[in-house]
Amino acid sequence: MKRGSIGCAATAVLMFVSLGTEIAEAAEATGTNERGFYLGAAAGRVEQDAKGEGQILVGIGGQFGFAVMLTPVQTQVDDIQTGWNVTLGYRVNKYLAAEVAYHDFGEASVVERYVPNFFPLPSEIIVRSNIEAFGPSVSLLGTVPVTPSLDVFVRGGVLFLDQEVERQFATLRSTQRTGDEIWMVGAGAQWSFASRWAARLEYQLTDDMDYGGSLFQQNRAGTEKIEQLSLGVLFDF
């Protein structure tokens, strides 16, 4: 289902509030005193792992012409960027927490070079795509204490991803914004270095997704998935 950024954020907040209410009741039942809210911020290396369209369908001759399918002879990808996120979490106990976060994954670019080699098409077609990715997420964390100050954890959740895709061919330019709900998973370690402070190292990975349409009428869009290795800090209320 496609959503705008405002709708995604509202849905994420509602899901988090509902989830927080349920897990708070569960925490009351267990009688633990380790629950509570926390804030976090992180930055790190993001790889959007973008792949080009792989082929384009180009029309020749207008209404009574024909279409030609082209494949790129060269594809260049620049998909490693610096990203960041901010997090609001609720810790049920030392084994379970819920988080809502906002992510900015930076911008990836893909340049595809096509060589038609027949008239009236130009001798070379260059298609450039710039992809910005951002959006909120909701997730659950399962935590296992290793020592009194060191935990390891795994994450599972949903990312409400917005993508703004700009494509350019010669003087033609198009911009498209799309929204998708995709699965995300993660794993990492957290070190409590002070009474209310902790440092977190985490690896996250999303499901595969399409990015936008095209300047041309082709049978499929480009695809990507997002990988992130981040280092952050958390503060307990």
C-alpha cells in the first residue's frame, strides 16, 4: 500500500501507542521494575544496494512507429552514503522493548549507458537516477543480557519508506515520490556505560523494493534494498 510521509508517520505513531499500551500491561503483570521510555540517536554507513532497470522500452516513429527494447552496456552505481535515525523506545523488561524511529538513508545514484546503434535513436542513451530514501518505522526488540552492562538483541519490524526518485535523460527530467511498507530486521549489541546512558552498534537490513517508474515505457522498474551499520547512543528517562 502506498502512503504519503504524513500518513506513514501517523500510522507509525498510532501503532506504537497501541503497542506501548499492551506491553505496559504485560509489564505490570510480570511485576518487573526495569521498564521505561528512552531516547536514541544514531548515524552510520548506509548501502541502498540499488540496481538499474536493466532494460528500457523506447518508442520510435510516434503513433504508427514501433518499440525497441534496449539493455545497458554499462551500469555505474553510487549507493554508499551516511545515514541517521532518531528513536523513541519503551522497555518492557530486560528481554523485550518496542521502538518507533525516523530514518534518513541518504541518496543513491544509478547511471545506465545504452548504445542503440540504429537510426533515428542517438548513438548513446544515458539514464541517470537519483534515489532519496527516508521514513518512520515501528519494531520489536528481543534482548539477551550477556553481562550486567552488555546486551545483544535482534529486531523485527516494518519500515514505512518514502522514496523520491529523480530521473534524467538528455533534457528530459522526471521526479516521482512513492511510499511503501517493507519488512526490516536487525541485530546488534548494546553497552550501558553509565547509569542512564548506553551505546548501541547495530546492523539493519530491509526487504527488496522497487524504486519509481521511468522516463520510458519499460516493463519493470529498478530495485533496491537498504543495509545499514550504525553506532548510536541511548538515554533512559
